[in-house]
Amino acid sequence: MEFYQYDRWDNPIGPIAGILAARHRQEAGGENSLTLTTIGPLAKGDRIVWCDEGTWREHVANEPSATRDEDGVVSYETYCEDALAELFRDKVDEKRIRSGTATQGLTAVLEQTRWSLGTVTVTGSRTKSFYHCSVGESLQSIAETWGGEVYSSFAADERGITRRYVNFVGAMGSRSTHKRFEYRKDLLSVKRTVSADDVYTAMRGYGKGEAVGDDEWGRRITFADINSGKDYLADASALARWGRPDDKGGKAHAYGTAIFEDCEDAAELKELTQQALDDAKEPKVAYECKVLDLKGLGRSWEGVGTGDSVQVIDTAFNPALRLEARIMALDRNLLEPADVDVSIGNIRNDIGSEYAAQAAKINALQRRSASWDVAAYTPSSYINQIIDGLNKQFDAGMSYVYQSPEQGIIVGSVPLDPMSGKPTRLPAS
């Protein structure tokens, strides 16, 4: 396998010689990295182009390091990120998609970049705003809003990469591989982990804050008007399995809350809330499997790719483990094809538990942001009325002025202390 080096301006440098180790990791809708260990250095920003079984890939050297061992030999290890990451350095000033498709959203945010729209299979209409953010952040937001996975692909010729594509699909990989990992065959070990995320049997859904009104400051829209007066959706089967005792001999729902900042339509909000409930009404389970890559031993029909659906059968568990799952990540030694780490499951843990507190704070801020939205969109005429009213009250009495280099000019309706600038009697206005 050859790796071709280009400088940050896409000028060819040549094949990379003296590769001691090469490892590629790809997650479904997530990390796509290449780590090279070489006898010579790579510069930060260099582009690495290589062909992966007929698929062209491009990575960018992002974190070079050099190590000298006890014998005085220096080796160089370079972590290279997906070239798609350059979109986190491209900007989006202001774009708004109203009841539009994912294709429209992608086209809008990629408009000023050198990337083209590739395969898009995600359907549905959503409303989404992009304001003073990076293109990369916009792609993440599109994946969350429309639901799907983003990945890069490339076209190349003898000159190097000729086209760069952003693809957006419901799920990467194949749904019909018929691949089975089995105990005593190619399934070496299994670790089963149940996520710490809460399970909800009912989900409240809230959209964008309503317009300014006498009694509706910051109130978020709901779908109660089209859902028999209820601002939540519930699942009876989830209640039977995951509800909590209600102290009356029955079961009570475990309520979750989903907030969709850009949603302004009740029907769309209900659909989004149903999706959130479907995702939260069962515990998420991940399986980390160590497998023997039979493809690397010459059995090409045993190969799998990132995102593929597979079966896992382990009779060492009691009862036997039989499940349908996805290849969530492949970590491959490119110089030794049989050395592969496979992560199998229905979730991808990309945020550790140490971020749980931060997530809670973010959710709290989201719940309060509707009132901030109202303030941001309050008509200037309304603000001017308030200012005029205050000025009239102020002008009705005497004004006392205090000035200092440290505190500037202070105007009050009561006498001010000449040293501190504070009121000498109350009430002060």
C-alpha cells in the first residue's frame, strides 16, 4: 500500500518512504483518522492521499510528533484527520432553510467551499438556521436535525484528488452483508455495555419561542393543539417495561424533554418528538468485540465495512447472545490486514461521562433561551416606548450628576457622595 504526500497547497511531494506503521480508524458518522509512523517527518498541513481497496481517501497531517529511543533512533508519528475537517475552517455567515430538504441545507452551507454534494439519501422537511458558524458545525447540525450520517468521498487521477464530496445518508454501510461473527470461529471476545443514559417512556416536545405577547413572554410552541391537548407523546409498551411505581398500584411515566430551537410548526414538532421518544424508550447497548478478520487471511467474503449490519452469536453467554448490530467502528492495521479492532453496537460513545454536567448546563440554558429569543426579536418601537417612559419619569424630578476619571459620568435622582458616587439617601432611581 502506498501513501502519497502533498503539501498544504496540493502540490505533489511524492510517495512516502520508510513507513513503519499505519493505522486507519473510521466510525459510522464520526472519526475518520489515519496514524502514520515514519522514519522521516511530515509537516503539519501536509495532505496524505491513498487508495483503500479501490476507494480514494485524503487525510491531513494535524498532529506530528517525534520520538528518540534509547538507541538514539528517531521516529515520527503523525495523526492525520479526515480532509473533511477543513470545513471547520470555512464559515457560514447566515443561512436559513424553512421547511426544506437536507439537500437544500447541504447545498446552502457548501456554497462557498470547494466541496461538492455527493450521495444524499436522507428525506424529510425541516426548518433550520445557520448563523455565524463554521461549515463543519453546520454539517453536524444538519445530521442532528434531519437524522443521518455524514462522510467524505473523493475522486482522483494521476495528479491527485480532483473532487471532494460530502455525503449524507441515513446510515453508512450495507444492510445486507449476512456476516455472522460467531464464538469459536472469528469472535474472540465480547464486552457488553449498557449506556448510563436515562430511559424515557414519554417525551415532551417544545419548539421555538412564541412571538412577544402580553402573557406569552418566551413561551415555546408545543403540539398540544393537534394532540388532544397533550404536549407530550407516550409509549405504552415502554411504560410497562420502564415506568416507575406511582404509589397507587400502577405505573407512572418517566418523562423526558426534547427542545428543537428552530422548529416553528406543530406537526413537524410532533414528528421530531416521536423520533426523540423512539430513541430514548429503550436502553442503549454497545458491544465491543475483538474479532479475527478472516478477510485478512484470504476469505474476502468474510469482510465488513464501517456501518454494515452484522449478526453476533456467542453461546458462551447464558442465555446465548444473538443480536443484530452494526459495525460502529473499524480500527485497522494497514500493514497487517489481519489486525483489526471492531466496535459493534447500536450506539457510539463519542462523549464520556465527564461531560454529563456540561450537557445538563447546556439543556438548562436551552430551556431559558426562548426568553432571550424574545428579547432579541423585540421590536425597536417597543423598546423606544420603554425608554421614553423612563425618561419622562426621570425628567419629572431633579437630576444629580457626578463625574470621575474612574467611573465616568453618573446621573441620579438623589444627591451623590462626591467621593464614591453612591446615593446619599433612598430611594434612588
